[in-house]
Amino acid sequence: MALISRGFSGRPRSDEPDLPPGQYLTSDFPVLSAGPTPRVPLDTWAFTIVTEAGERHSWDWKAFRQLPAEDLTVDLHCVTRWSKLGTSWRGVSLDTLLEDVETAAEYAHVRSYGGYTTNLPLEDLLDGQAWIAFEYDGEDLAPEHGGPARLLVPHLYLWKSAKWVQGLILTPEDEPGFWETAGYHIYGDPWREQRYAGD
Amino acid sequence: MRWQPAEVSAVHAETQSARTLTLRVEGWAGHLPGQHVDVRLTAADGYTATRSYSISSAPAEGELEITVDEVRGGEVSPYLVRDAAPGDAVEVRGPLGGWFVWSPDSIRPLQLVAGGSGIAPLMSMLRARAAAGSTAPARLLYSVRRPGAAIFAAELERLAAPGSGLEVTYAYTRAVPPGWPRPAGRVDARLLAEAAWPADRSPDVYVCGPTGFVETAADLLVAAGHSATDVRTERFGPTGSTS
């Protein structure tokens, strides 16, 4: 049992929904980014997957938007401790994007416009677990939330859901990305509270 | 990283809504200016709530300070700002964050841009700069609603004494002091051009404040020619837009 902070009572317990450990509920949609928000024009936007053999699969905005898209409702968990439940998105499943990609790679290194990177096992992008999202709450995804399109991997902490996503590099080794190099966890499962390296 | 017991050793009111708490932590090895710490409160029934707070003090062994602005209706900040008293116990984990940090060894010009309580991690940088005798020329552009809302105003005046290499410029968004040369208003391109290092000096830039403030300030800095990779940001609070 932890030490007690005298006089602290906290929120009424009955209001607490089922959240990962150490998270609190918010109805806002906070913005966490390491730098200025990049503005990516749609006429130069492309999403590119590069395999470990150097094979490139690329979609410009028009080709990307012609792919079948899905509406989804997911919970978001940010490592800065807020959780937002039941958020509505529209996006293209990574299953669709990876369908014709031949690879034996086990990891994906995610790259974004503006230079942000993150990393995750390829299997976490498959089987209906990840999308390239382009609408939030029925509107075009705003730049500060990652528009025109961001990765959405809701079962991991939100820093894995790279904003302004530009592509994936499929690799045999797990290569730490931006926050992973700055002390955050290599995998980032909110239910196991994997916030920082070594958690 | 493990949780460590911490004792509130002092509290100090900064403004009507902000307060600095000094936390004594056995074995605390110090921090890098700009880093934050997780603070965990535990109720008598075992319920816990955790939030992250920027460290506002200069790095020191065994002790750190956080400066907390009360969020109305919040769960943790009202307790820290109103209720916590010397001798009370909390737990901390940190120091955390390896990106929004400044090293007193840097000789590049330092440009700090703060909105409201976003001054906290930037104050740690300025205190560390003074403590280390750094000669990196520094400028702080500090946006507050009105004169009384500025946290650390008296200390900033001392830190910016002639010969210090630090210049502090205030932007008042709602009400200005008597005789102030500019009308109340938000930070804009003109003020930035007057008060901030130009891009060709290649400053290290740190921007911290509410989301809308940081979005605007970072966009203005990039538009003024600063490289996006030199502009480090820390945002807090809601987006201010819909939802």
C-alpha cells in the first residue's frame, strides 16, 4: 500500500469507467507534439511502404482515398495519462494497405512529415488493429491532430499513432523511434502501463 | 522507473491560482532543465490519481519544485494548490522526458516562449542558466493575461539585471500595466520580430503553454524562418476547438 496523501479524496469512485492503470478520463482532445505542426498539402502527400527488400508501395492522396475505408470507434490512451473513450474515426485499415506487400519483416518503423518517427511490431498493425485515419468525428482530420492523415493504433499508447504519417519501413530489427529514444517504452501497452523504458 | 516517497517541505503562493511546492525526495539526483515529474496522490481508501508536472527549480540533489496552476474542477491540482501543506506526503517518479530539455553547456542563443503556467519548465532553464554562469544569450517572451498573472515576475526581473545576458518581454493578452507601450493582445509576428532572436542567430527555441498558444507561437516561429527541428514544444490542456 502506498503512502497516503493527507486530505486527498479524489473523484467519486462510481464515476470511474474501466481505464488502464494510472489513466484519467477526459472529454477534451489534448494535443501532444514535440514541435511545430507540419502543414502537408494534399497534392504532394503520399503514403509509402518500403519493405526490407527495398520494394516500394506508394499511394498518392487520390489513390489512398479510393481504397476501401472503415468507420471505427475506439478508446485513446495517452502516456501523459489522459484517456478519451468512444472516439469516432474514418480510415483505411493497414490490412488493406499491406495486402499486396510481401515481407518477412517483424517490425515497422513509422515515419512522419516533420521528421517524427516511432516503431512497433508489424503484427500490431495487422488483423484490424490499425488504420491510416483521415477523418475525426465526421470532419477532415485537423493538422494539430495529425491531418491530413495519421496512423491510429488504439491498443498502444497514443504516441505510437504517429501524426502526419508519411510511411512505413519494414525491418527485421526493432529500431527505436523519437520518443522511444527519449526514454519512453519500446512497446507501450497501456494495460501493462509500459510508459517508460524499463516499465 | 520506481515511485519514490516525497515530502512537501514548503509551499509558496505565486499568483491567485498558482503555487510552488517544494518536494524533498531522498536520493533524488537532480534533473535536466525542462524535464517533468509524475506526482501520485493516494486517498485513505487506496484510490490514486497521478498527473505530470514540469519541474520549475534549478537542478538540485534531494529536492525539486513544481509550480502548479489550478485547473477548475480538476482532481489533483486543486489539492496541490489549496490543500497540501508542509509535512504532507506524495509520491514522485522521474525525472522524465528527454526532448524538451536544455543544457547549460549550450552556447547557442536561447529563445524561450511561455504562455501562462507554461513558464514552469522554462524557469528551470533560466535558473539553471544563472546557476551555471552560462553566457548563452537568452530571451524570454512571456504571455500572460494581465500583470498580476505573471508567475516569477520579481525573480525574472532580478535574473534579467543588466549584464545578465537575459532579456524578458511580456505580452499581455487582456489587460496591460499603466503606460504600457502596446495594447493588450496575443503574441503576433510583429512582437516576435521585436522581442525574439531572429532565425539567422539559430537559437535553441522552447515553447511551452496551452495548446492554442503553442500552436500559434510555433507557427509564427516557423514562418519567421526558424527551422522546425530547432523549435521544441510542450503543450497542455484542451485544444480549444470543438469537442
